[in-house]
Amino acid sequence: MGQLLKILLFLGLAGLATARAAAWADAPDWAPAPEWEIDLDGRLVSVNGLQPFIGGELGSVRYGGDESGARIGRVRFAVAQSIGQIWSVHLDASSWGDHDKLPAGLTEAYLQLRPYPFDGFRFRVKAGAFYAPISLENRTSGWESPYTLSYSAIDSWLGEEVRTIGTEAQLDWLGTRTGHSFDAGLTAGVFGWNEDAGAALARGGFTLTDRQTVLWGRVGKPGVPPLFASEPFHQIDGNAGAYGGLEVRYLDRVVARFLRYDNNADPTAVDSVAHTIAWNTAFDAAGLRVEGQGGWTAIFQWLDGETSVSPRGVDKRWPFRASYLLLSKRFGSHTLSARYDRFEVEGAESAEGDDDGWQKGHAITLAYLFQPSARWRYSLEWLRVVSTSYNRADLGEGPPVASQTQVQLSVRCALGSQIR
């Protein structure tokens, strides 16, 4: 009941903001009305196996334990306000209906400068909190996927622990506007407050979920190993992280993307007040999305990196890698998708000689989405994950090898200034 009241409070605040947005609709042309959206996602879930990290266990999917039945998928409110011709403010808030530290919070909040194109180039700057341009599947509002309910292992981890809290600049060469068949873009970002990124991956491994950690939310349950309620959006040593990337687009049908990310954290730094360690996390991400005629889409994405800590001179490293292949076919208002994921975290050798944190697994996702209008979407997804986890056996949560199957039926209603 307490969680329901929190959700209703969140909806009430969203309603007040919506009323304010309606009042702005009569504003003069120099102050355009904001664009807003409210999404309500309810689900019926059937799942076996352990609870996920938010429940304090090492389940591989979003739900687990006794969570079969009716669930809140997501309650979301987003607003974007233009300021003049080239500035805009974007806020995106969500509640997931679970027992997180924050019942609702922001997933993104940023100011954007987007001047008019000049001489075949386009420039853009963002400042605030947002996702780096890595994902090729999560391309719709709210950083969601138009193909499946659950994200790939790569994007599940990005939503769980990685967020840019800083500034990003992007420069695009618009070759298609000057007679060429492709565009190209360079991206660079500088950020902080992400020095716990990697902790949940090393301790709990990859999961497949659609739950995004809100800003200054937590991953895990307080006092419960192995995650101990890690807070990924935290600054410890004062260092700034950075990333840089390249994107090439061919006729708006083929997108190739590469990005190098390094949070530049000092792995020897310890916050004595919060009792947390700075995790030095760096990775390379690359991917290709191809959209063919007849509604076909194919996506391949790959990620390879390492996270490490060195408190009191004890150096521990967890190399990790993941990849997936997704195929999707759209038939008018219907979309069928299939995805295969592989993922692995190499364990850090402990003083006892154990591979602390070692995990390896694969997953198959099958999804059907029916969207008769912009307002309504119906989704059915079957997801099966098979993984081996050293920590699962070490903590007495069952055998190291486990399979988990999750079936979700989702009904989503969207309301907004641009939704008819």
C-alpha cells in the first residue's frame, strides 16, 4: 500500500506539471508551450528463480522470487521546454514500483544547445545528466527499446550503472545534404559523479532488465551482499572521466558507432564517510544497425572493458565483455523481434584463490509488440537466461549454474502534447 501511495503522489505531481504545461499553451510565440509525456505501463509477470539485485539477490532478470502476478512496469513523466530558437531543457522522471531508495526520480535532466546547421555541419552541446550515445536498440523516448521490453545485457548494465553527469559536444558532417550518401559525427564528453560504476557488475554480473537507476538511486539492498546498495552516481576522488566516439550513417538505413569510455577514477581512493571505493571503469563499445526494406532491422553490438579497485594496495580487476544480435520485423502496427545475448565477467582472484565475481551466460529474448496508435502499446515477451555465477554459490543462493525464465504481458498508455 505504501508503494501505491508513492506512485499516486508521483502521478499527482505529474498531473500538476501537465496542468502547468496546458497553461503555457497560450503563451506567445517567443515562449512556446513545453512538450510533455506521461507513460503508464502495467504488467502481468510469470517468473521463476532468484529475486533481482533490487531485492538483494542475484537473479538475472528484472523480476524474481514471489514477484509473479500484476506489477507496475513503469510510470514516467517527461517534459521538454524550448528556450528561444536553439536552447532547450529536458527532464525525464520515472518510478518503477519497487523498493528502491527513491520511489521516483530523474533518469535524465539536461540543458541542450542546438544551433542551426552551417556549411554542411551541425553542432550540439548537452550539459546535465543523460545517456552517452552508445545504445543502438534504446532509441525511443525514455531511453526505451522499440523492439523488446527487456534490454540487452549491455544496455541493461548501462541503465543500471552508467550515466553522463557532465557535458557532451557533438559535431556532425551532413554529407547527405551536400550530395553524398552518408553523414558522420564526432562525440566527446567530460563527466563526474560516476565513480561507483562497475561495482554492481563486478559483484553481481550482467542482468537483462528494463529498469533504469534514477539519479542518486542505488543498486542492491542495504547490508545485503554482494552489492551492499551500491550508489553508482557518486564522486570520490575529484577526477573527471571522459569519452569519445565516432558515428557514421549511410542513407539513414545503416548506423555504425564506436565509443571509448573511461571514468578515470583513482582505484585507491576511499570515501571514509560513505565507506565506498572508487571503481576505475573503462570500456570500448561498437555496434552496427541496419534497417532494410520491408520493415527489417538487424543490430549487432559489442562491449569490452575492465573495472578495478585497489584499496590499501590490494589490486583486484574484473575484465568484462558482452555482445548481442537482434533481428526485428515490422508488419504495420505489429513488430516481432528476437535477440541473442552473450556476456561474461572474469572474476578477480581473492586471497583464498577464488575467482570472486566470476560470471558467464547467455540469453534468448522473443518479443511481440502491437501498437495500434501512438497512445497504446501491447507487448508480450519471453526471456530465458542461463548463467554461471561464482557469487551465487558462494553466498548460498543455490548452485552456480542457474536458468531463469520470465514472461511479461505489458499494456502501456501514453498521454502527451504530441500524442494523438
